[in-house]
Amino acid sequence: MYQYTDFDRQFIRQRAAQYRDQLERNLRGELADDAFRPLRLQNGWYIQRYAPMLRVAVPYGEISSTQLRVLARVADEFDHPDTDLLAQAQETQNALGTHAAPPLRYGYGHFTTRTNVQFNWIPLHKSADVMDLLASVNLHGIQTSGNCIRNVNSDALAGVAPDEVADPRPFCELLRQWSTLHPEFAFLPRKFKISVTGGAEDRAALYWYDAGFQLRRNEAGELGFRVSAGGGMGRTPTIATVMREFLPWNQMLNYLEAILRVYNAYGRRDNVWKARLKILVKAEGQRYIDAVEAEYAGILKLDGAPHTITQAELDRVSASFVAPARTNTAQAATETVAIDASQQAEYARWLQRNVLAHRDPALRCVQLSFKRLGYAPGDATGAQLAAAADLAERFSAGEARVTHEQNLLLPWVREADLPALWLAAKALGLAKPNIGLMTDMIACPGGDYCALANARSIPVAAAITERYQDLDELFDLGEIDLHISGCINSCGHHHSGHIGILGVDKDGKEWYQVSLGGADGTTHSGAAQPGKIVGPSFGAIEVPGVVEALLDTYRSLRTPGEAFIQTLRRVGHDPFKAAANAARLPVHEDAEHVLAHAPGYARDVQEA
């Protein structure tokens, strides 16, 4: 992992102290709410449906066991609403429909698709205490919100994947340092997101980002990037345009500066829905590319290319990403751990779904599944965060990775320790062998917590998860990306799901659009593309039946060994669309929510 310098640590602590001063002035009435709002946002503090929401940055997904333990403390000590606020929020939830809503959860951290960690119930007057606690382990919320360059994203297998051209993490760190509080790009037309990968396979959803950088080598063997720009989801799902097939690695920051300068100068500021870079790239096409190239040429010629990355600087940052010594990779079991014969089949499934190859033949990457009955996708209690920290310390040199799919990955596991890790993770409920299968779904917090959401995501996810608990059935269905968003802002990345579910508002009630055929760019999905809506929206109670109808259609049409997305592309959308529409109920139940009252969800959350 990157080792923070004295400057880094001092900067984060000073930022926390600055935020404390801003908060205290606001609470005393000396700093108006309108003036305080952009200050708290650029430190990761939102005001959501019922309470403040904190977004903690985890740059390019790397997180230490020490940091996980601090996040566990945040969940246990701070993520608790006042009793009156919780009662009012629950009353509001219950009033939305004719059925009582499941209890609102607190004391959780939530892993996001962009490798951040969110908390939903921290009282604002305690927010500065949280920032101080985070700063003690080099965590913060800087630029996790606001119209600025956001948290840099990467591949969860960065630095350990067998197919990597080069390790992308040093470049991600250089981007983080360059972009943090950058004075020219602190108030862009809208937010700006960057993703970087070093793999031959795009595991970082590059073409869904404002800017994507994929490491590659040219015919001469020189290292560089394929650069894309203008991707994004939201109301207008757009696949990024390739700007350059090959950019020398040392010009990364200079070229990004050109992309941002043109966007900053010409991006729409009069309409928030048209302010993202994707709108400018789509509208201008080649003219945007030409403008960027002209700006880049000017930077090289007139500005003297001030942000050219030197080999010495790359080497300095790369030194923090040396693989841990194998003797320190785990506290190895003093005796061989054997898997009981009765558990062999379950263990084999875990090896198949949750364990990935490593560039070092003696090591493996292991995913801990945070997709379990009774929990929202990506949610972890304080106890579970602390337990994950213990696993990382014991088996993975004290390091974990937050994944795009809202799980945790342990990147430095010795092959010999896999049995012991499986038993330990299984005891904690984190070893379900569903990685990449349908219940390993992506979902945003939705209307249970988010003020922007039109509908709830968590009850839909809960109902589908409860329906598909049979592992034999899940393995038979194979790899299926199911993504759920509570609104058009697409935090659940529904556009890139093989099956995408989007919450919409119709006459004050929750409805859901279903789309098919989306892809994020991985090998099993194919090139990035948005899904197509199958028809008019469905009532909340209909959604699990619609998903079941889609899967039954797949089973009836597939050829041996053919995945869901392959069958869909071979036969087309029509049979699936017909099946989905045939699954409509003759009479809709009022508002929500037999679905939101899914018995397994309500029971298990209360027990947790």
C-alpha cells in the first residue's frame, strides 16, 4: 500500500482541523448554511433524506486493517441517530405504503461502486470528531463530493493481476496527489470521475467514466495509455470516446489537464442535467478531441509541460507498492488445516467463485462476499468491519481492497492458507460462494436513505436475494450482473447490468423500469454498453416475478455452456421482453410493500 508521507499526514490533519472550525462557526450561526454547504460537501458530508451521510474516500480501493478498524469504530460509536429522529424517520417510511416498512438500519458502513465507504446516520454536530478519527489513520472525505475531481478509481486486482501490463497504482496515486485541491479544477461544471487499470481486461469500467486510462505497450514495447473521455450514466448513458490509442505514460497529467481545461471552459453551467463532460463530448464530437489536442500541444510547447512525470517521481511513488514479504503475508497456521469431507463440495465452490489467480503463483486473491440474506448489498456492521480487518491482518499482510461490486478482496493470501481462511470467513458469514452470480448484485441505498431516490433499492434486492438462495440454482444460472438503482443518478450502475432495475416515481408511488443487455467492459460481459428497457415500468411487488420470468426464458433458450448475456445477444430482446410483460400481475397492490416486508430481510436485520 502507499505509505503516507509526513506531508500527507499533516495535510489531512490540517484539513480536519479546518473542517472543525467551519462546522463550529456554522453551529454558532456565524457561517450561513448556504456558505457552509460547499465546504462540507468537499469534505464528504451530505444531508440526505433523514440525516447526514458521510462518504469516506478509499483511493483506488486500497485499505489497511488499521483503517478498517477505525471504520468499524465510526459505525459502532457514531453511526447512530438520535432516538427522536429515528422514530420520525421510521414513521415517514411506514406512511409511504399500507404495510410497515422494515426497520431502518444504523451502525453500518456501506461499500460503494467507486470504492468509497458511506455512513448514513452520523449527527452533523459529531462530524468533526469523526474527521479527526479518520485523519488518525490517513482517511478523509476530501473531494468525495462537489464539482471537482473525485476519488480516483481502479481495478481491485491492481498490482496483483496476472494479465497486467504494469501496476496502475502508482499512477493512481500520482493522480490523487495532483488533483487534490487543484485550484484550477475545484469548481468544474460538474463532478469529474477517473478510472485507471493496468489489465488487458477492463475490470475498472473505464468507458463509463469521465476519463479512463488503460495501460498498454506499443509496438516498440514502450509503456503508455489508451485514453478515453466522456463516459457516464445518469439520464443520458454514454460510452466514452477514445481520445488517444497511445499516450506516453509520462504525459498522463499533461493530457488530463488538457481534457479538463477544455471541459472547464466549454462545459454547460446553465443546466445541471447537461453539465457533465459526456454531454460536451457527445455534442462536439471530433471538435472536442481537436480542442483537447490543441490544448495539449500548447501545454507541451508554451507551458513547458510542467506536469510531465519524471522517472524519478514514478520510482518514488512506486516504492510504496512493493509486494509484502511472503513471510509476512500471513500468520501461517502452525499445522495443516484440513477441510472435513462433508464440507469439500462447499469449499470447492468457494475456490471456484471467490478465489482468483495472482501474479505470484504461490499467492491468491480472495473475495469476501458482502451479499448475504438480511443485509443490503455492500453493507457491513461495525463488528463485520472489525472481523474483516482481522482476516486481512491474519491472511493478507494487513491489506484489503474495496471492489467495484461492493465486496472486499484480500490480495496477498498464500495458497497454503486458503483452507484456514475459508473456515474463518465462513464462521463470519463472509464466505458465500456467490461472487459473480446473480445474488452478488450491485445496489445503491435507494429511497430508504437517499434524498434523491425515487424508489427503494434495498427491499427489491432483499426480495430477489431471498428468492434465489439455492446455490445449485445460482451455479446453474451462471454469471449474471444484476444492478439496482433507486433513481436516474445511477449509483447502482443499472445501465451496465445484464439485468438493470431502475426505481422511478409514478404518481407518488414506487415503480421500476427493467433493462437488459448492459455491460461494464469485463470479459464475461463484453464491451461497455447500456441496457435497453424492456417496456413500461413494473410495480414493486412484480419485480421479483419479472426477474424470475427473465431467467426462466434464459434457461429455455440457452445452448450448453452459454451465459445469460450470450443467450440474450444471440436471440435478441423480444423473447425476454415478452416474458417480462407476461409476468405482470392483473391488479397492483397499493404502493409498496409486501415486497418491502420480505420476511427474511426484516427478521435478519432485527437480529443483526
